[in-house]
Amino acid sequence: MKPINLNQARKAKTRAEAKAKADENAVRFGRTKAQKVLEATQAQQASERLAQLKFEDD
């Protein structure tokens, strides 16, 4: 049986858990650059449309 370095094993386990959590968060919260640009464009178009429809009584 080969002896193992407990510090290395502990650190490897911690790294694996952090990577798993990061992957989970990327799926939950992550968006691609294209998705971000599309959403920003849609928001800008919506605000421009709202400004066009605004009724101002002078």
C-alpha cells in the first residue's frame, strides 16, 4: 500500500469541491457574451420605444 500525503489529499478534495460549486454557479447564473449583448440591445430598444410613446402635456 502506497502512503499518501494527507495535505495534498485535503487540498485536492477542496479544489474538487470548489470546481464543482463553480460549475454549478456557471450553469445557474452564467450567460454567454452573446446573450448579454442581446439582452442589452433588447432593453435599449424597449426604453427607446417607451420614450417614443411617452405623452407630454405642455
